[in-house]
Amino acid sequence: MKKMTGLFFKNKWALAALWALGVLYAGALLADFVAPYSFKDEARDLSYCPPTAIQVVHDGKLRSPFVYGRKLTFNEYRQRIYVTDQTVLYAVKFFTPRLFTVEAPGRVYLLGADSRGRDILSRIIYGARVSLTIGLIGVLISFALGLLVGGIAGYYGGRVDNVLMRLCEVLMMAPGFYLLLALRAAVPDNFNSVQVYFSIVIILSVIGWAGLARVVRGMCLSLRERDYVLAAKTFGLSDLQIIVRHILPHTVSYSIAAVMLSIPGYILGESALSLIGLGIQDPYASWGNMLSDAMSIVRIKFAPWILWPAFFIFVSVVCFNVIGDALRDVLDPMIKRDT
Amino acid sequence: MNNLLEVQGLSVSLPQSGVAGARSVLSNVSFAVSRGAVLGIVGGSGSGKTTLGLALLGLLPSVMVLAGGQVIFDGRELTKLSPEEWRALRGAGISMAFQEPMSAFDPVMTIGAQIQETVLAHEKISSAAARERALEALRLSGLADPVRIAAAYAFELSGGLRQRAMIAQALACRPALLIADEPTSSLDVNTQEKILELFQELRRSLGLSIIIITHDLGVVRRTADEVVVLCRGVVVEQGKVAQMMSAPRADYTRLLLEAEG
């Protein structure tokens, strides 16, 4: 085991991915402190305000950090053009209790603002709470279901196996996204955001467990022939005890990697649902529903910074994949290692 | 006669074995084990001796069926038990120790945890009490340092220690009958001797009845009172060990004796 963790940490990419995810999760956890604004803090007069930099030099002189004010003008197509107003300075304040913010009425938009003048960085940080946890919780549920169903099917074999596997195939047969939509349509539309969150988690995990169950079932078909399973039977252990304690633990090396590799699916699933407006509802933020603002090409052209959530989805999905790959390499005894 | 186990006309067959139709694995096997006695079941490979052991625990492989006969253990007819009754009996009434303890222990659990689990499967006691019972069982099978053994994994122990731990697990719930399937085959001669001594000791101190399944007549001679010789699923000879040794009746037994030299 120690050797395995050592091998894992030797993989520089995996280590980097672990750090990146660590930063993202820490941000989500400490959102109330790290984010400069609340996720619903609007400033309608600063709609689609471009990213502003924090300055330290004014008039050739060094000063404490500040941001310039902005003046709103319109071009000939009546589109908003923000002009930096170098005569107005707003000082950056620290620990207010947020990590940093700017004295009113100035506002700091490190990654720009959305249609209602809400800070995109803040909304990304708050949105991470939804987008990054949905994968973890979803995977826990589908992992438990997949292991149990796969374990039972593989252990008993015969008719039980047949029924359970056909059920899995029915689930896997339906194209995932349409199944997602159909299940979402079955959920009442007067749910509050917490209920919506959990219904999305449950919908995603209902779709996700079948693949794992099928592989686990295959492994159990061979594991059940092991001597220690027969021994456990002769000592009077019940079938469920044998499955949970003596069969499923032996599938762990596969399933840990499988779980890591399936988390991105949940993140993308939530994003897709929220993108088309069926997921987390405004004003609550998730990376997916922030992107629904970016569905029009005109908006992307004039305010490309509304695509930032996509970057974070991309980064977290890649990180989970890299970690999953590294885990699989480490846990799979069949893979040759050049030492 | 107070017999702990009586097997009468036990037959096991393979119903679907190709064109030949049903094939018999065990036919009409009868024997009895009295309390505190040691019975040896001897036979070559494929003689059905392991199948016999599994049949006594109701754990025949799924391809085989019980074709007939009765197994009476402690006054109960076993072939009519429900799955739940079988489960309660295994480990607590009849227990089995395996030939290869290396593969009979789950490699990802400590020995102690596995024995504890066996105890908890049969008795409603706290896990601390079950752990005590596990240590006691290890001590009973002659392991001097039960705490260390309990914390070890099967692959960390030597063959002799592993076999003792296996016997400890089999005895943790104080069964009246222990079926030992080739308990010494994977051990060197010295360790074999010690395990056989352990059997004698357990028999004396606990009044345990033991069925030793083996291909080694030497093991039977040193431990058993009576013997059943199986050849291709048929009992070819049974009776007192001393009598079989001095005057074997069946040709097959004579063959085995000669092979041993």
C-alpha cells in the first residue's frame, strides 16, 4: 500500500491535478471568505462589465492597491462600452470580512461581470459548491448501488444475475442525455434549489450505476470461486456478509479508478442540465447555469469572459481524469512499470 | 450407542455430465462418528472425499445434487434443513478446516478480524467480546502469541501458524464436529506432527469429534480410531484403523498401504 501511494505521488501530472482540485475545493468550502462578493450581489448598471485589474501605480507613483472607476458609454449600435475613468480611484479593502473587496460604490471584477453585474469570479467560487460536490455525492450513491447489484448478480449467478443484468442493460441502452431529460421532467418543477440539487444528484446516479455493476458482476463471478469464500460459507456467514466483506473489497482496485473516472460525467451532466435551464436555477450559481448566459454568439463576442465557467469545468474534468488514470496505473498489477 | 453423526446411504451425483447422463460422485456411503472420536476418510484424488466433507455441510458445488441418503447430526436430519438453519449450523455445529489455509483466509483481512466475524455471525455479543473469543480460540489452537497472530494477515504467517489459525477459526464457535480436509498436506513433516498432536489435544480437552480427510494413511494411523476408505465414490473398506493396517480387506487399501511403504 505504501509502495502504491509512493508510485502515485511520483506521477507529476497526478500530483498537479490533485493540487488543482485541492485549490478548487478549498475555494468552494471557503467561498464566503474567498469570493469578493456574494453570488447574488447585483449591480445592474455594470452589466457585462469587462475584467478589471487591481492597480498599484497611479500617475507614476506607487500606492496601496486600488481599481479605477468606469464610465458607461454606448457605441453606434447602442452596445455598452465601458471606459476606464482614471480620475476615480477605489481602494481595495482586505478582510472585510471577505478576503478582499473594493470600497463602495466601486466594484472589482477580476473575471468580469455577467448580465446583472454580478462578479463572475464570485459566482464561479460559489458555483463550485454545486458543480464539484454533485460528482462526489452522485458517485457515492451510484458506487454503492453498482457494487451491491453487481456483487449480488455475480455471487448468486443464474436467474438473479440474468434479471439484474438485463435491468442494467435497459438503463445503459437508453441514450444517457435523453434519459436524463426524461427523469428530470418527472421531477416536480416547484422544487426549491436544495431539492433540485438532490434530484439532480439522484437522477445522475440512477443513470450511472449500471456500468459499474456490470464490471463488478464480472469480477464477482470469478471471486466467488475463491477458497476463502467457501471457507466463509463453512463458518456460517450469510451471503450478504460474504459479498460485502469478502468479495467486494477485492474489486476495490478497479472500482476506485472507475469512480474517479466517472466523476467528470456527473460534473458534465449537471452542467448540461443547468445549461439548458433544467438544473440549478438563478440566482443560485452553478458552472452550468452560468454558461447558459453564453448560449448566444453575440454575447460571447462582446463579453467573452462569460465563458470562464467553461474553463473551470474543463480543468476539473481533466484533473479527475488524470487522477483516475494515475490510480488505475498504480492499482493495476498487470501494467508493466518501468522503475 | 451415542453417535454424534450418522451418515446413511449418502449418494451424490452429477446430473448433467455430457452424453453419459447422470454420473455418480458418491454412492451409498454410510458411516458414523461417535462423540470425541476421530474418523479418517482416506482416498486418492477424485475419490469423492472432499465432496463428502462439503455434503456434510450442505455446500455441494452447484453442479452436484444430493441423490439420496440421510445425514443425522446430534439427532437432527440435516438434508431437510432450511438455508437459514444450515447457516446457523455451519461453524457452530459442524466446522471445516481447509487444506490450504493460505487461500482459505481472505488476504485483505487480518486473521483476528475474520475469526471475530465468524463469532459474530453466530452469537449476539459485542465486538469486543467477540475479539476476546477470537484470541481465546487462537490460544486454544496452541498459538503462544494470539495478539500478534490476530493482527497479522495470512500471508505474513508460516504454514504451521496459518494452519493453527485456520483451526482456531473453525473452533471459535465451539462446534461439536470438525471436518479437517487434508489438514497437513501442505506442511512439512515436523509441522505435520505438531498439528496432529493438536488434534489429539483438542479431542481430549474439548471432547471434539474430528473427521480427517486425507490421502495419507500415516496421518490416519497416528490420529484416527476408525477409517473409511473411499475409491471412486464407493466405500471399499471401513472399520478400526489397527485392523485395516494389519489386515486390509480391500485391494485398494492394500495398494495404498504398499504405496506408503
